[in-house]
Amino acid sequence: MGLEAIRDRIVADAQKEAAEIAVRSKEETRLILDEAEKEAEKIASLQSELAKAQAEKAASQILSSAKLDARMRILEEKRSGIERVFEQAAKEFSEMKTSERMATIEKLMSGIELPEGKYEMDCAEGDIENLDKKRLEEFSKLPGAGVLIEKGKPVPIIGGFILRSESVDYDFSIDSLMRSMRGEIEKEIVKPLFSE
């Protein structure tokens, strides 16, 4: 075998090997690209799921916030309505005739049992003038032994009275009664707004 034949065989073997390498390279390149494509799809899918989860969370927060805002508006409207009702009641009470105001004081006094002692009865300015000695004596005869009720001083209340002694005060003012009622009513209107 001559030198040319050896060279031709080497060239042919090299070309054959180069062709095989090219085929293997194409196959490996295809496998690498397929793997990279699958990885890219996984990443895109994860990003899509993450974005979807974040969007759902944001939507849920927006919805919760909107529900809370709606509840707060309803609560504020109800409170405003209650406020108007109490303002109207206070106005009507302050416009009552003297006889009606005194009847209210007498009715409030009728249910009280006082411990023994001396009390001063403070009333609204217009009512204190109508607390005569006879009426105070009647109040002193109510249940409770050894009770003496004397005229107190005018206080800035809508109506009703405050009984003061050295040790304790009893607040039967319309203002106090209305505050107590308002608290109870507000508790009731808040319950359904925040329970699910």
C-alpha cells in the first residue's frame, strides 16, 4: 500500500469520523435543547402558578378590604341613625312640660331602694326649681329605712336626677340612661356586621 492509499484511507476515516461526530453532536444538541425547553416550560409554569397565586391573594385581599369597608359604612350609617334618634329623644325630653318632667323623676324614683343615709338630689336647672319640700318628703318615704332626700343643686343634664351622698352617687339622669341604652344598641348592631 502506497503512501497515497494510506493518506486516502486516513482522510476517508477522518471524514467518516467527522460525519459520525457531526451526527452525535446534532443528537446531543437536540437532547440539550429538548432538556432546556422542558426546563424553561417548568420555570414558565411555576412562574405562571406563582403569578396566579399572587393574583388570587391580591384579589382576596381586595375583596376582604371591600367587605370591611362596606361593613364600616353600614355601621357608620346605623350609628348616625342612632345618633339622630337619641338627639331627637333628648330634644323632645327637654321640651316636655314641667309636669311631665316631674312625673319622669317620680317614676325613676319609684323603683329605687336606697341604703340608709342623707342624699342630695341634683337635677337639671329647670327641674330643681320644681323640687318642693312636699315632693322631697315623698321621695324620702320610698323603700329604704332612714333615707332623707334634700334638694341639691342644678347640674348640666337633660333631665332625671343624680342622688349624691357622702359615700356614693346614683346617676339616674336621662343622659346616663341614654348612654347606657346607646351602648346596648351599638353592641347589637355590631354583632351581625362582624360575624360570619
